[in-house]
Amino acid sequence: MPRPSAEIEVAAAIARVDARLTDFLSARRELLCAAGPETAALIDEATVAVAGGKRLRAAFCLAGWQAAGGRVDDDRAVCASAALELLQASALVHDDLMDGSDTRRGRPAAHRAFEQRHLDAGWVGDPARFGTGSAILLGDLLLTWAHEALRSSGFDAVTTDRAAPVFDACTTEVTAGQYLDLVSQATGASDEDLALRVVRFKSASYTVVRPLHLGAALAGAKGGLLGELATYGEPVGIAYQLRDDVLGVFGDPEQTGKPAGDDLREGKRTVLLARTVERTDEAGRALLTRCVGDPALDPAAVNRLRELIVSSGALASIEQTIAELEVQAGVALDAVVAAATDPRGGTATRATLETLTSAALRRDR
């Protein structure tokens, strides 16, 4: 179990990341508004997009930095880790647009918020098209700022250049994973192999492995530690997304900030759905074909699908897989600690990663 002191340290690190993001966006507001008062809407929505969230990517980055000998309260590492949260905000803005989602964290998704601005102002043209275009620009802007945040984190050029390929790989992989997600929805394929590839690239690597590697690279880690971090991080990242898939169907909207069963309406071809298709009968598959991907799916239909997922054994199977992945990560953590060069002989790294594993897998949102 994670130690209370590690939980306090992680919480303090996340608070420093939040403060860095506030300062960063405040400086960008001044720059943007030089173009005219109209652009205040961009920074306002950027602030909303960045607000909230668990900051797991930044926290894993700082854990990698710590494992390779860095001090977690180093302002440079905090600033660099904040770049991952700007990247996450960019990905969510674009993801919501592609999925046609109405909400994010209990608030209107960015494209819906821009659409409403158009309506409220009584402007000419199509409000939805304005919302789409503005959200694309906002996502692009946040991506640009993510790279800027890494470059301006305070590290010297040699250190930044050493870490930049990891950040570049992270952005490439999450884009590839997002495209695979679109393909899986477009083809209607309930293929667990494809679903797992989406998980690995869109979530596992992007959420856990690459952030760990980014922090470790900034601290000058060698190949052995990077390999052990990947062996630990991949099962945690996969289990994190499997938990997210369960919440996308069974989560409480008050906690998730999304309507109940939203993944079913959007037609997300998750591992959970693939296992339901595999385990159910013809009648069950017909129900899935008829209902999954229907944006007008009502609560009664959502409940029928939930009952099918449970009765087929798919939900229990996913829970078992998450538990197995957590055990696998725990075994790999021993090797990470042995390879770590943190000042406290690996004990701080173990406590931090145990805390983050728990935060990633035992959550309701």
C-alpha cells in the first residue's frame, strides 16, 4: 500500500504543476490579447480545457525524474511535466470534437462552448461550424504551447534536446492511437487486438510510459532504468484505460462529468465491448449492433446494454485483467527500484509509483 507521506508528496507536486499551468496561461493571455480583445475567448477556453483532471501524466513524469536521481520539487522538472498536461488538454479538445461529445468534466466541451458563444452573440453563419473551427484552433494552440512549455522549463539546451525525442514520440503515438480509435469506430470492428492497440498507443504509452521516460531522460537516465520503467508502465497504462472503459459505461455522471453510457452512444470499440461480443449469444450481438453507436440511445437502452455486459461475463473478465495487470506492475516495480538512482535508495520511487498505481486504477472518474 502507498505510504501517506508519498500521497502527500504527490499531492504537493500536483499543486506545483497547477501553479505552473496558471502562470503559463496568464503569460499567454497577454500575448494573445495583443491580437485584439476577440482572442480572449481562446485563452478563456484554454483555461477551462486545462482545469481539473488528475494530473497523472505530470505526476508520472516527476516519478521518472525522481527515479533517475532528480529532486521532485525542482522547478524545472515541474515546468517540464506541465507540458504533458497542455498536451493532454489539446488531445481532449480534439477528442471531444471527433466524438461529438457535449460535455467534458461536467462542462460544455470546447466546440460546444464556442458554438454557444456564436449563438449568444447573434453572429451570422453556422454556429456549429464556428464551434468546430474554433476547437480545432484551440487544440492546435494547446499543442504548440505544450512544446513551448518543455522548451522554456529552465533546463539547458543539452538536457532539453535529450528529452525532446521522448516528447515527440509521445505526441506521435497518441495521434496514431486516436486515428486507430477512429478506424475502429468507422469499421464497427469489435476486435480485441485492434482495441488493445488503441489502448497501448492512445493511453498506455501516452499516459504512463512516455511521461516516465520524459522525466527520466531529463534527469539523464541510462537505458537500463528506461527499460524497467517501460516494463512497469505498460501494464499500469493498459489497466488505466481498461478502468476508463468501465467508467465510460458504468460510471456515475456526477463523478465522471460525462452522461451515463456515453461510450456506448459514441460507439467506442473498447476491449470491454469486444469481450461482450465474444461472450454473448446471437441475440446479444444483435442488441449490440442495433444500439452501440446510436447517439439517441435512451437510459433504458443503456441499462439493457449494461445488463448484457454484466451477464456475458465481460465486466468480470475486465476486472480480472485489471487485477492481473496490477500484479504484473507490482513485480516490475521491484526491478525499477533496483535500477533507480533516487537519493533515498529507491524507497521514494517505490512509494511514489505505488501511490500513482493506486490513483490510476482505483478511481471513480
